[in-house]
Amino acid sequence: MTDTKKMGRPRTFDSREALMAAMNVFWAKGYDGASLKDLTGAMGISGPSMYAAFGDKRELFLKTIDLYGDVDGCAPVVAFEAEPDIERAVKGFLEQVIIYATAHESGAKGCFLASSVSASIGEVEGVSERVEKAIDDTDKRLAARFDLEKEKGVLPPDFPSLERARFLYDIRQGYMFRGRAGWTADAMRKDIDHRVKMILATQSAGCA
């Protein structure tokens, strides 16, 4: 007779989909507000299965942060890197951010890191380091795109790539906050062209 307890049972759920479901719960309710019942219900698995696959609630939370950084949160950055024209790239980045801020498929609004994860900094071990890394990685990727335009001669050699990258990221966070506050996509798009010009303004133009 085969001992199924020793052999264990194969997982019958998609780990990525389960993590996405857990992330949406944390996004909507925060770390403290998300109960194990909320999480396992959304993930469609039992408590023991959750612990076996993802660890305890803290470990699960950290894994959702990693997932957001690797997949969901990077979509605007990917759009920015893929567009060859820098002006359209900046506009495309902001357009993607507005979509995420107002019409995310999960129904959540705002940025997962800013609206949910940041509230647990200092309370949940491992969160601070992940948020810091996510911000630093994004700054570097955005700055690298501006550096490429400097190499091509599209942007002047003294264009402050890292400073504008941080500025672009900060505008992103502002859009996310407005989305969480109930602003519509149309309302946010009204000044998008002006913001693109601000991001790409040269040093000489700014000092005139």
C-alpha cells in the first residue's frame, strides 16, 4: 500500500496566479488588514498549501513585493525602454502610469509599493530593503535610457540623467496618489504634454 502522506501530493495550483491573487489582497487591505482567510480564499488554496508553497504571511508578503517589482510595476519602465523616440517614450511611460493608477485589472488603484507596502516599512522585516532596491533599480533603468539619448546626440552631454529619472519616478508616484484619490485618467492626461517638456528640458533652457 502506497503511503501518500510520505510521498506528498503534487501542487494543483499556479504559483504565479496565487501570488498575484495574494498581492491584490495585500494591495486592497494592507499587510495588517489581510487575514489568512482572505489570502487563502483569494489564492484558492488551503492554509497548509500556502505555508508549504510560500511560507508564513510575512514571507508571502515579501514574495508579492518581488513579483510586483519584476512584473506589474515594471510595465511603464518597459514601455519607456522600448520606444525609440525619447519624447514618445516619456509620454508612453506617463500614459502607462495613468492606466495603472486608474484602471488596473485587479481593481486596485495607486501603486502597490506606495499605497500598501510602504505602510509596513519598519514593521515587517525585509520590506524596507525591497522598497529601497525597487526605487534604486527604477532610477537606474530610467537614467540609462536618458544616457542612451545623450550617446546618440539627441540630448545634450550635460543632461542630468539621474536627476530627471528621479523626477520622472516622482511624477509617477504623484499620478498613483491621484488615482487612489479618485482622479480620472482624462483629468490626469490634461497636463501630460507639459510634463513631458519639463522632463526633457535642457539645462540651458531652464536657466534662460
